[in-house]
Amino acid sequence: MTENSKLIQGRTGPWEVVLGLEVHAQVASNAKLFSGAAVGFGAGPNAQVSLVDAAMPGMLPVINRRCVEQAVRTGLGLKAKINLKSTFDRKNYFYPDLPQGYQISQYKEPVVGEGEVLVELDDGSTITVGIERLHLEQDAGKSLHDQDPNFTYVDLNRAGTALMEIVSRPDMRSSAEAAAYVKKLRTILVYLGTCDGDMEKGNLRADVNVSVRKPGGPLGTRCEIKNVNSYRFIQQAIEYEARRQIEILEDGGSIDQETRLFDPNKGETRSMRSKEEAHDYRYFPDPDLLPLVLDAAWVKAIEESLPELPDAKKARLQSQYGLSAYDAGVLVSEAARADYFEAAAKGRDAKLVANWVTNDLAAKLTAAGLDIEESPIKAGEIAELVALIEEGVISSKIAKDVFERMWAGEGAPREIVEKQGLKQVSDTGALEAIIDDLIAKNPGQAEQVKEKPQAIGWFVGQVMKATGGKANPGAVNQLLKSKLGVE
């Protein structure tokens, strides 16, 4: 993706979009950030609310050690600075689903400082997106406006749930880069086990800051689009918002700094509130929480327990298995897919295994709405299928039929091949008889092959037809070339 291809053409010339994201990731823990209330999706309304979450008088917050550990683990995975001392602040604003009237967050002293994420784009190029900070904060509850025409209902199950807010630098210049960044960030979090990355449930969502400027000019006024929860919506929201701002500026207007919402049904953003009026949060240190002081040895122990992360795994798959950057990238995009591949590739043709995993199997799983962990075809069965191809027992074409039967639950590959009589014909004597008969019956075609060697394909097709597609293509080609005198 070239710099010029990222520019948006307006009436007055090209414009550059500047993007920074604030990603809210729900911490994978069994309890909330400051209370022992359970965390989980699908519980009945207000079923997971402690006295602390409901802000009852006299209730004091107590920090959840596990949530702090998960934030540190994430920071280390983002190659970020871990601050051994951080503080919690009160961010004051009134909202019906925020019982305290303030949110406990981190402002001037977050637990994680600067880091970076290497992002691969579809065209094979990469960009580095800087991470400004990662801080812990508690989530608010949820207001439900569609349950009754006259009332708003409030569900506090989410209130107090631990969030990591990961703030990027404004390093992205296209909607594709922003979506790729969130995708990569999600992959890292899932590898680390610090967030399940479920965007449908709102466990990972992004606030997208969009501004536009003339290329090389000063930064423009930004608008923030709140709570976007899919890659597609992130791209749509950015593209609409950038165009909206460009039109205003080209008409001689100015951009108001504001918070906006994206309406996926209409594919447009709309104003939610003015940033100047609504964001005077009056932060001050939370008097109920002491500064958070971490032990350097504890942080070191967390670092030593980190799993192999996507970038390192991708490099290893390329060197160990001889895979292309593209194939390795597709495999590591989901940790379970990479594990499945490695289990199937032991002692086998790794490229062939990768093709089956990323193409045929992936297509079936997507169509069935299944994750690879739920695959009815196990890694050992893919290995067995590839072994049959390598041994010359079946051709790649027959393997497609075997794979369909495996998916349908007809058994293991060798069992299917035996039961259905799908072994390819490699018996030279049997093939020779078929070929001799064909040449005798088609002398004109045989002469043509001597002039145009590519015409040999006609004979290959006829042999395959005569054997019901079971002839070994390699053996057929070799015999035909020998009989017809083709080099």
C-alpha cells in the first residue's frame, strides 16, 4: 500500500486521514476489578452485582491481583514499559448505569507505558503502530432503551468489570490499517490469554479518533467514534467520517471536536455529545486506593511465563517448515489454527498440510460456523490424508473426494480409501495396456503430440477417464512420454 493510495481525493485535491484508536479489552478474570462479583456473559439482569458495584454507602474497592497481572502480561506482550508504580483516579461523570457517579480509572500514572505493535497489511507491507499507554479501569453498566416505550432499564452486571484501555498513537493512515491493527492487537491478547477478544459480546471494542489534513499539513481537529465492535464497522465508520470532515472543510467550515456514534444500519456517524462540554472529568486521585506498587521480580516472572507470540511463531513456522510469509501469517492469526497445523505437519509435507488447513478445512469450518477446536476432522487425520498423497496411494484429486467423506463422518482416510476402492492405479502393466490401446486407436493424435508436446494432455485425460480418475498422474505422464517419444 503506497502513501499516495491512502490519500482521499476531494474537490480541492488530496487529503490525508489520521487515525488513533483507544481499544477497550475486557480482562479475562473470574471477578471484577474492585469486587468479588462474578464476571460472565449471559447472566440474568443485575445477577452479578456486589454491594461495591452498586456503590452502597461505606463499600470500599479492593484491587483484584489477577487483573493487574493480566494488564502487566499484556504490556509485556506489547513490548511496553511496565510502570512499577501507578495510581488510580476518579473520573467524574454522571450516567444512570454508573452508580458511583465516577469511574475508577488511571490517568497520569498508568500501569503500562509506551510500546508498539507490528501490523501486517494485505499487500504484504507492514507498519509499526506506537502504543502510548495501557491503563486499567472499571466498566459501566448498560442502559436498555428498547424494553419499554416509557422507561429505561439498567443492568449493572458489567459495572465494575475490569477493562484494559490500550491507547495507540495517531500512526494509522487508512481504514484498512486501523482494521489490521485491531485484528493484530486482538490476536496478541488471545495468545496471551488476557482477553477472549469476543467483539460480538463487546469484550473488545474500539473508540476511533479520526481527523483529516492536507498531506504534510498540521494535524486537524479530531472526532471520536465510540464503541465500534467489528473490523468492518471500524472501516465503514472511518471512511464515512473522513469524507464528512473533508466535505465540511472544502465548503469552508470547521470541524467541531465531538464524540460520535456509528450507525451500522445507515453506514454513517452521528453526533453524540460535544467533547468540550462533556469531557471535563475533574480527575483526582481515588482516596480509597493506595498507589499500586509492583515488585520487579514479580514482573520478571510474568515475562518469563509469556507464551510464544504471533510474530515469533510466524518467523519460526517460516524457518522450521519452509512456509511462505503469507501461509505462516494465516496460520498464526489464530493460535488454535497454528497448533492444529503443527500437530498435522510432523513428518509430513508442511506446505501440503498448510494448504489443507488454510483452504479446504478453513472453508468447511467457516461454512459450518465452527472454530478449529470444534473441527470434526482431527489434525492426525489431515496428516494421514497427506501421507496417502505422499505415498502415491491417492492423487490430489482423489484426496478431495476422501476429504469430503472425512467431513461427512465416514471414517479415517485410509479406511475410506480401502472401503471405497479409491487407490490410484500405479501398476505399470495395467496402465501400459490402456495407453497402447489409446495410441493404436488414435494415431493422428499421437502424431500431433510429436509436433506439439502439450497435446499429451488429451491422452492423460483419456487414461484418467478409463481408470475412473484413479490413474497415478506421474506414472501416466512418464509412460506416455516414453511411448510417444516426447522429451
